[in-house]
Amino acid sequence: MSRFRHSFFFMTAFFMTAALVSGSGCRAQAPNAEAQIAGAVSPLPEDLRAGAAVMGYTADGKLVTIREGTNEMICLADDPNREGFHAACYHVSLEPYMARGRELRAEGITGAESLEVRHREAEEGALKMPEAPATVYNLSGDSFDPTTGEVTGERRLYAVYIPYATPASTGLPDHPIGPGAPWIMRPGAPTAHLMISPPTAEN
């Protein structure tokens, strides 16, 4: 898999989670709040975890706030109805963008189409984007153990939103140039962001 496709896969997975993925039929039982919180904050550096707000799942599958925050980070717990483990955290200045994703999901607009709608709305000024760099932390894997905090098959992805960033304004390329090297996705756009995908044992 190319570096671009590898990075885009995990970024798409994040936004689908952020957009409140909902399924039909029987839902898996969500873990208790403590376990959901432990998994949700795991993408963050340890000094940011205790103060992060956490959104998790109720027994009927609704995504709600299960812990209020005291810092600027918001974390999304793993959806028990998605295969494997995925948690993500983002700076509060990205909340309008993420909340809009959840609204679109409720309307049946998902994946790449949801991203394009939000990109267009941001360009038009209808969707507020961060005024300063804002970070997204993603952590995926096969499973998460809330008692140890360990993720099997750990894969991380970082994105730093810098509206209108370009190679000229940052000195960074607009495509992947090597394992773990940062690059700009959507350069020059209000949704421009740096992508950083650390290499794993698999790649």
C-alpha cells in the first residue's frame, strides 16, 4: 500500500468515526464508561489525557458526552460495532468541523462525500475552521485492553490542521516522501492539514 493510500485510509477511518457511524440491526454492547474513557484518551500524550472531554456510546448506540473536559481536547471512544479498535482526539477548535460530520452522517452523507461537503462549506465560509494549528490524534489496532492500556497491532496517525497552508508557506511537500515524513493534504484550502503517519512493524 502506498504511503498516500495508507495515510488516507486512516484519516478516512477517523472521520467516519467522528461522523457518528451508526449501523442497523443488533448492536454490540458498549463497554462501561470507565473502559470507554481509557480507550478514548489513549491516542493523546499522557499529560493531556486526564483533562480531555470524552464522547462515548450509550447502550442504544448513541454518541454522547460521557466525561466533561478541563482542557482543549475532545476524544471519541471506539465504536463497539466497528471491527477492531479506533479512537481519536482533536483540538476543540475543530469541533464545528467534526460536529458537522456527525450531522451529515445523520442525513446519510458519509465518507468522501461528507469530507467534500465540509470542504466546500469551509471554502464558502459557512463552516468555521481553526484560526491556529489544531491537532488530531488517531490510534487504531486490533483490540484495546482497558486494564493495561495496551493496543495490539498499534497504528498511529497525526494530522495538524493549518488552514490555507502550502508548500511555500511551510516548506513541506504536498505528497508523502518517506516513512513518517510530514506532508500537506489539500494545500491552499481552508481544510489544509499536515499528515504524519509513523511507520509500523508492518511497513
